[in-house]
Amino acid sequence: MGRTCKPHREDPGVVMSGFFLPVLLLLPLVASVPSPSRLPPKYCRRCCDHLEPPLSPSSRPVTYQAPEVRTFINMTILKGDKGDRGERGTPGKAGAEGPPGSRGVVGPKGSKGQAGAPGDPCKTQNSAFSVGRRKALHSVEYYQAMLFDTVFVNTGEHFNMFKGKFYCYVPGIYFFNINIHTWNFKETYLHLMHNEREQVILYAQPSDRSIMQSQSVMLNLELNDEVWVRLYKRERENAIYSDDVDIYITFNGYLVAPTV
């Protein structure tokens, strides 16, 4: 008879050992995987670092901080020689105009200049006037200039009729003349004035009859000088006679020679 083969039964222990053997081999790997809840180390090491962990901040030794030292350099010792003068810079803008200064001392008189070229003979300088008055004049409590109301000659309008004064526009030597008529029993007292200074007087004492009086003078005048007739102030009445018909009072002047 042939042999009958029985079905082979595996040993339970062998089966279990075959099952647990791979599990046992994986346990070290599982044990080496860090737990997700564990915190990573606070420091890292290099292969060359000491194996001992570093000290905690509380156990570290206290280090001494040296004070800061600043170096001071005396520049006067290191000062070199003076350099060359630089180029002149661009001029700046002009500043505001200041207040005018006080007037200085008058300087010395300069030397006389050279004589100029001869002038045009067709343009001879001249100045002349002749004026009259038709009204009588009586003195008051102050000096008064004699005014005139009639013009005979007034070259260049050098005689001012509103002020009764002649103004010199051509310096030189001038001739002046004044004529008046006295008043009966009244005194007549006049001055011919050069600027504010009396030059000559025309005077007549009180008399029972009136007379004609005259006075003449030559004066050397500068530019803008004034010549006029002033009625003198007296305690008793001082007067000059005239009427509206005839002219008794005249004042004349003309240039004799201009200043060279």
C-alpha cells in the first residue's frame, strides 16, 4: 500500500517566533525616534566643541568692563607752517545803504586854477535894472524892505519885484544908485544893503520944504548876493514922499565888469 501522507502541522511556537522576530528588530528604531512632545536642545555642538554643556547665565563668571579711554591731541603742537594765500573770492552782493555820516571838517583852500579859454565875444555877460515907486512910504515899528511897482529895465529878471531885491547871477563889480524925495517936516532915513549888511546911508533931516536926495555906490558881488533898500526904524516918523502921478523914487544898478 502506498504511504498516506498526513498534513504537516506547523508548530505554534515556530509560527509565533517568526511573527515577533521582525517586530523585535524594529523596536530599537522606534525607541530612537524622539517624541514629538520633547523640546529640541537649546544649543548645538560642533565636533570640535567641548563635550560638557555650557554654563547657565546665572552660573557664568562676571566679566569686568574696562573704562573707555579717549585720546586728546593738542592741535597747537601739531600746527604746521602758514599756507599760501588763496585766490580772491567772488565779490558778494552790496549791502543795504547805511545812514549818512556827519559832515567832515572843511579842508584847506586849494590852489588857484589856470585861466580858461577866452569866451565868445558875441556872448558878453551883462546885468542891469532900473525900477521906480509911485506910492509914498512911512516907517513902522520894524525894518522894512522898499518895494517897487514900476519896471524900466530888468535884464534877465535879476531884480525880484516881489521882494524888492537884486540877485547877482553874474559875479563882478556893480554900480548902484537910489533917488528919493523927502517929506516936509519928516525925517528920511534909508540904508542900501548888501545881503544883511548896511553899506551906505541916505539921510535927510526934517525941513519945512521937501528936496530930492541921491546916493550911489559900487560893490563887488559874488554869485547869489543880494542888494536892496531898507527903510530904517526910528522913534519919530520916517517917510518918503511920492504920488500916483509922477515917480519920485528910483533904484538902479548895472554890471561894470564881470569877475575874470
